[in-house]
Amino acid sequence: MAKNERKKILFMSTYPPRKCGIATFTQDLATAISKSTDSSMDHEIIAMNKKGIIIPDYPEEVVFQINDGNIQEYTEVANKINKDNSIKLVNIQHEFGIFGGYYGKYLLKFIEALNKPLIVTFHTVVPHSIHESKRRKRVVRRIAKGAKKIVVLNKLAIDILREDYGLDGSKIVVIPHGIHEVSFEKNEKEKVKFGYKDRIILTTFGFFRKSKGYEYIIEALPEVIKKFPNVLYIFIGETHPAVRKWEGESYLNLLKRRVSKLDIQGNVKFIHRYVDLEELIRYLKASDLYICATKSSGQITSGTLAYAMGCGRAVVATPFLHAKEIVNSERGVLLGGFKKPKLISEGIIKVLSNPSLREEMERNAYEFTRHMTWSNVADSYLKLFNEYME
């Protein structure tokens, strides 16, 4: 390689304009790396496509595309990468559902054919029990075998991978989910802009899917409204495209029926569309409290929770794995269980009843998340990449 030639890394992931949390994560990470003053790297993308869906308007950094259900394409793309001397390393942003085959096992064909250094970021680390399929365990172990390092977004994931999957803990590093750099501000200014000056704003954002537990938040609201009649709970987001394909808007309609049944239409607002980053940050800044009621105890990371805390918002969260790591009594309320509206209402009322406590939680949440800004996350990835590039 010529002295001044820039090294090239290749990210394998879903990618915008495909609507997917991993896609947004990868774009944010790649952008942050390109902006780093320590970076001498260029980046390109292998975009994962859903079978039968063609995305014609990818940006120029997408140089390869793979149909997730076409097992031959995994090998073909790997062979093309092997022949490109400018590509020095591949980083797979891994989520089981974005690769074909049981538990995404088609990805193994790509890994087996690849001759470049490989770093894999596991966005989902599922605790394994003897009652579950052994196939997922085999896939995870084979992915790890082909990688130089495994990146996880949560310290608790190390124990799961070591104890449940038998991976070498020294091969695993923690780099947290990135957040955007925003200033710490009280919420009055954004409230006024939205026309919510006299309301107490509770928010949740993300893709609508049953695992998020939104129905339990709705069922918790009547008790909150008794004490705080001016509460407004805002859902921000749209139904996940994969969910909409098979179920339509059945979950959204279920939520709306529950709101009507409880007669709290004046206290709930659905913003059922994909909002851009700028608008999302504004809603988070306008919030008095962020609610995260996911039903999946094993969820190892939550970008929505990280974003809310990164905006300096106090949170009420169910005790899934990521919340256990970053939510404590100084930054919010970690609930004692799942699917329990009574616990959710008690947590909300506790924070709203004590403005000084809420303000302290906001400051603590903001200060705690400074190491999670995208610039810091990009520097951690760059340090790791440089260890394994030629």
C-alpha cells in the first residue's frame, strides 16, 4: 500500500433508506468514523436486502448488495472482497433477522469464504437455555470462531456469551450504543414550540411491535391521570415494516382500542410515522419522562433508551438487560417486573411528584451518557480496527 493511501473498511449491515434500527446505527457509526480526526480510513457498505425487495436509491457508499435469502450471493461477495486489496477489514453489524436461514446461518458462508480480518458486532445476545434450539448456539459459536474480535454493546453480554455459549471472554470487547451529541436543556422551550406548554409530556419512540409493551403503558395511564390530569403520552414511530407485511396495523389498532376503552383519548397522541433525527431529538427534549416497557427480559441493547438518556431525560424502564446496566435510582426508575401496569404507573408518579428528583435524574442521565456519543464510539471502533488491519 502506498504511504498516503487510505485504508478501507467494509461494513456489512442493513442500510438506509431501508428502515431498520441496525441500518441507522451503521450509517451513524460510519459517518462518525469518517469525521474522526484520527481516521485514515474510507468506508463502504455491503447492504443486506430482504428477499424480493429491491432498494434502488442506496447512497454511493453501498458497493455490494446481498439478497438475504440467496445463499450463493454470500460466497460471491466474499470472493470479490478477497480480490480487492484496498479493503483491509470487514465489520459485520449482526442481528439474527437480517441474514437468511435458521438464525441467519447463511452468513456463515460469507465468513467461511472471507480472507480479510473480521470484526463482528452482536446487537442481540440471547441467553441460552437447555430448552431452546441448539442451532442458534451453533451459529453464534461459528460466527465467533471466524472473527478476530466480537463487539457487544453491554457488559452483561460478555457473561452470557462466555457462560451460555462457551466463547472466550478475552475475545469480546464492549463498545456502547452510540448517541448523538446534543446540548443539555430544560424542556420548556421545545414544549412551547410543539404547543404543549401546559402539558406533562411522556414519550416513547421506535418501531411499533408487540415486544415493546406499549399496551401496559396505556393501562398504567389512568392512575397517572388521576394525579396529573394534564399528562400527554406521545407514541412516536411507525409499525415495523416486517410486522406490517404479515400483521398489517393490528397492533396499532389494538392500542387505539384500549385508549378508547379507557376513555383517555385526550391524554394519548400517536405520531404514527417515521420521524427524522432532528424532529426526534426535539420530542425527546420536550419530554418530562421517557417510558421503556419492553417485554423481552433478555434484550441486551436499546438504542431508544440510550437516545432518551443522552438527551438528558429521566426514564422509567422495565428490567431488561440493557436497562439493568444503565438505569439506576440516580437516573430514573428501574421497575421490578414486566407486563405490570401498576408498577409503571407507580414509577411515573414517583418521578413526576418530585420535580427536584426529576431534574437531578436528568442531569445524571446526561452526564452518564457522555462516553456514548458517536465520536467516542467511533474512536473505540477505530482503535479496534487498527489492531487488526495490515
